[in-house]
Amino acid sequence: MKSSISILLLLMVTISLWAQCPEGQSDGENLVKNSDFCKGNQEFQSDYQYTREPGGESLLLGGSYATVTNPQYALGLYPACRDHSSNGGIMLVYNGSESPNDNAWSQTVTDISPNTTYTFSFWVAPLLRYSPAILEVYINDKAEGKKLELDSVLCEWRKYTVTWKSRNNTEVKLAIRNVNTECISAHFALDDVTFTACEATNLSHELSNAREGQIFQLNNIYFETAKYVLKPASYEELDMLLEFLWQHPKAEIEIAGHTDNVGSQTNNQILSENRAKAVAMYLEDKGIKKYRFTAKGYGEDAPIESNTTSEGRQKNRRVEFKILKL
């Protein structure tokens, strides 16, 4: 019995039904207060009725919710589940409202940055098979993203994410609603709500979880057109690579230069080799031993985008490095 319950408790699936942060960006600080509900029924709002009745019948009524560490504590019909992340922490459990306009959870976030992309995410799990919730995100009272219909796999945590552009807004109201009004009730659990700004990812952040075989692109190094002398604006990015090599004295890398297909194949090969060597020379001048890196040019032979567009050609003109040893 104990082992079968454990299997249920550990089920988790990531479902992203909308775009993540754009390429080259990652999630910043979480702006949602009491996002994991460790403070209980605080710092968020709900149009539902909060109940504290343990194991009773309050959650048989639509439009009610409770804060629990195990859904069975709120309603005996529920399965035994753990919260999403902390193995014994608090989650919210709901019996969905019959009104699609009622917010199961909402919170207003202030002091957001205008003209910024944000991601809004949360984890949900179904609690009864015969009454699946259909959840929808509302941002500033407007539906955003696709609807999420929970399936019948009880206690299986699923992540839902939408992106939103702030435009001129400096605050935002986030809300989650159950819009399945055809069921008598819709029972689900909610945990780990996040709202984060998409921020530019720098090389130091990417290298924090580096592993052997991984390839990193040097996004902010600059050369004169058709030349291979590094511009001073490149030094900040290269110094992040230097810091990584100093912190990992056994690390060895391959520096690779690439071009688009404009011009002759021979010239592109030479240009890619020289640009890779320029990066290698910078590392050597800063005290990195030569045996720790190699420089190789691939010319136009390894594009990552189509060369038929200017955007694709720009992405193909790049210098990257691969971690050979760590």
C-alpha cells in the first residue's frame, strides 16, 4: 500500500502550453508573494469560500478551497498527494466554482517594468476523476494563453506557463479561473505560482550549470566586418569565459568560428579560423595555458539557421566554445 501511494506522490509532468522567454533570455526573480503557500491563506485573493473544516464536507460545495499538506485532510474523497516541490509543504485544493468569472487565485503585482516580457507559471494536479477542471489564466481581466484541461491521472502535477508583455503597465493583476461550468464540480490542487521578468542571459549565468560536451555561444563579441580583430566591446563577454576557466582549473575547451555563406568558401574558412584564434589569443594573453584550449574554424559548413534570410545569416556568423573537459 505504501509503495503504491509513493508512486502517486512522485508523478510530475511539465506542460508548457504557451511560449517561454525568448531565446537569449531567462526567468528573473519571482514576484509572486507566498508563491508556495507556506504562509497559508495569505497574500493572495480568491472569489472562492475558504474552509478550515478538516476532512469534512465543505469542499463538496462548488467555489470552495482549503490550504493543506495532504488533500485528504480537506476531503476524504481526495487521494493522498504531496505538494509539488517540498515533499510535505502546503498546497491549495479547490472545488471549482460554477461561475467562470470567479477567480480561484489572484494577486496584484506592483512595480513591474514597462515594455518587458514576463512569464506566469503555476503547477496543478487533478484530485477527482469524474470532474476535470479546465483552467484559464486572466491577466488584467483578459484571458491569456490556451485553456488547460486536467486529465484523470490523480496527483500528477502539471506546469502551465503563459508569457505576457507589459507594454505601458506598471502593475498587473494575475488570476486563475476554472471555466468548466458543465461539471457539477471540478476538483484540483494548485502550487508554486511564479511571475518573472524575462531577462537577458549572460554567459556567467549559463556557465553556472556547465557540463562536459556542452556548447556555449559567445553572443557579445564583435569584429570589424570581414575582419578578425576583436573590438574592445568584446572584452566583457570574454572575461566571463576567463573567470570560468580560472574557477575550473582542469577545464579544457574548443573555440569554434563560423560564418554565413556570403563570399567564397575559402575566404569564409580562413575568416572563421582567424576569429577563433583571436579569442584563443585573448585567453592566452590573460594567462590561460595553451593546452587548455584549441581554436578551429568551420567556415560555412555548420549553419544553425538558413542562409536565405539576413536574420539567419547573422545567427550563422558566430564564435562558440565546447567544453571538452571539466
